[in-house]
Amino acid sequence: MEDIITMAIESSCDETAVAIIKNGREVLTNIISTQIETHKKFGGVVPEVASRKHIENIDIVVEEALEEANMKFNDITHIAVTYGPGLVGALLVGLSYAKALAYTLGIPLVGVNHIEGHLSANYIAHKDLVPPFITLIVSGGHTHLVEVSDYGKYEILGKTRDDASGEAFDKIARAMGLGYPGGPIIDRLAKEGNREAIDFPRAYMDDGYDFSFSGLKSSVLNYLNAKKMKGEEIVVEDVAASFQEAVVEVLATKALKAAKDKGYDIITLSGGVASNSRLREKIVELASGTNIDVKYPPLVLCTDNAAMIGCAGYYNYIAGIRDDMSLNAVPNLKIGER
Ligand code: KG4
Ligand code: ZN
């Protein structure tokens, strides 16, 4: 059988990324041009700036990907592109570019859901991984607990009712003046702190599968304000460790509960927050002694990248999914929706 070569384009937030993937799971190249340095000075992603940067970068990143994979446009079987969810202006840059490429080359265009991309990162990292499994998708924009019954077949068991888990990390880091993005900084500081120092609340939501982080966020902000008012010292390492523990304990507990309730023996983690060292440790800890195996991708495949989009795009492609030039950006696209 002839190899299927996917060129994937991702521009939903602040990474301009292009990857070339062979037969769905073999990464030939995965180029990520991040705008973090640009957005750092604003304390978060500025949508207009993100779009402009994508326009500046996309040509260069595509060229670089072809060069690194030692390929020509003619070697590409189809184009996969993120069309949602994400920032509309940012999405449109990658999508317009992808349409132009597919049209000019006369090859199929396949739209990819960014969240489905995140969970597909595990297919690349674990070559033997096949559905069904439970997946916890935790990023700056999403917190979903999903049952994956087959490729492209998803049931959302639970999701956040307010902030995404990564958003909570970013907001708390900002409140402590630690910088952007907050997740990796808090993860690092937490290693030096005591996670039992402060008893922040855990929102278990009556044992269901939904999440909520706004109460925890308020509690941390109140703690910081009270300390400031009293002129007392804030031990940032302890706040970081205690806050992080409150987030990961709920995430890990609910993921494990879902796997047990539904009778699955694999849990995968994905998304930027899946890089969190304590989340990984906690969920492995909770799963030890059970028959549940926990899998997560390497750091580079957790945060936004195009390899994961290429993998999801490949499975869409072999399932016969094709898009045409009318494909539009869908900023609030849900998982499992087309
Ligand atoms: O998946 P991603 O790159 O973008 C979205 O699709 O949202 O995730 C970015 C998010 C940010 O909120 C960032 O703070 C968080 O992932 N993050 C982490 C860690 N690394 C990145 N959160 C906790 N611990 C980390 N080590
Ligand atoms: Zn993402």
C-alpha cells in the first residue's frame, strides 16, 4: 500500500505549527514557531497580535517543514488543518493557507478539531495504543473527560463549567506576578513548596464528571489578598504547590473514577496541562495497584503542535472525511462535532 503523507497546519492560538506525518503515527517533522515571547509582555495571548504573527510565520514554517522532512509539495497526499476551536483570526490564517495549498496542489483538504488533535498526540507517542480508552484533555482552553470508543468516536463524560485547568494555572501565576504561561512556572516552583501548606478547596461536584476551578481560583486570590493586607509574607512555593495539588487531585481522581465506572483499563492524558509533573505522578499513584494503565505524550506533544493535528487528520482521511473550500473557522467547535 502506498504511504499516506499528511501535511498538518495548526494556528488556533499562539503557535504557528506545521508537521509532516507518515501513515498517521510517524512524525517526519514537527516544526513549532511559538509566539510566547511576544505575548509575555501582555500577560496573555493578544488575538490580533497572534493573527498577524501567524501571517508573518506560516510561509517560513511550511518551507522549513518540507526541508526538514526532505520532501516536496508533490509528495504530500493531503492537507490537515485545525478549523476550531480557537481564536477566529488565528484559525483563519492556517485555514486559508491550507485551502490555498490543497486547491493549488489538487489534493484533499481535511479539517481537524483541535481538541481531537490533543488526544491523538497519544497515538503518536504510543504506537500500540488503540481505542477504547478514557482520555483527560487538559489545556489552556479545555478540560474534558472523554470516552474514546473508536477513532473519531467520542462521548464527553464531563467538562469544566467555568475556567479551563490551564487557565486557572495562568490566572494564579498572573496574580502572583510570576509571568506567562503560568503552568510551567507553577509546576517548577511547586517542587520547592509544601503541597499541604494551605488547604485550598477541591470541587468534586457531587462526584459527577464535571469540573470547576473558579472557586479554587477565588480562594487562592482571597488568600493572597488577606496575606497582603496583613503584611504577612507569601511563600510562593507553598501557594504554588498547594494550588497545584488542589487542581491535580480532582483531575486525577475523576479520570480514575471514569475509567473504573466505565470499565476501561487505559487512561490517556493530553493537552498543555498534561505536561504537569505532579498530575502525571498523582494519576500514576492513584492507578497503581489497579489494572489501569496511564499514558501521556512527551512534553512537545502535550502543548500545541501540528503533529497531533496530522495524526487526527490521518484518521479523518482514512475514514473518508473530506472538506472543501467552504470550510470555515469554528471558534467554539465541540469535540465530536463537524
Ligand atoms: O495545549 P496548550 O498548549 O494550548 C491550548 O490548547 O490551550 O496548553 C497551554 C496551557 C497553558 O495554560 C499552560 O499554562 C498550561 O497549558 N501548561 C501547564 C504546564 N505546561 C503548560 N500547566 C501546568 N503544568 C505544566 N507543566
Ligand atoms: Zn491546544
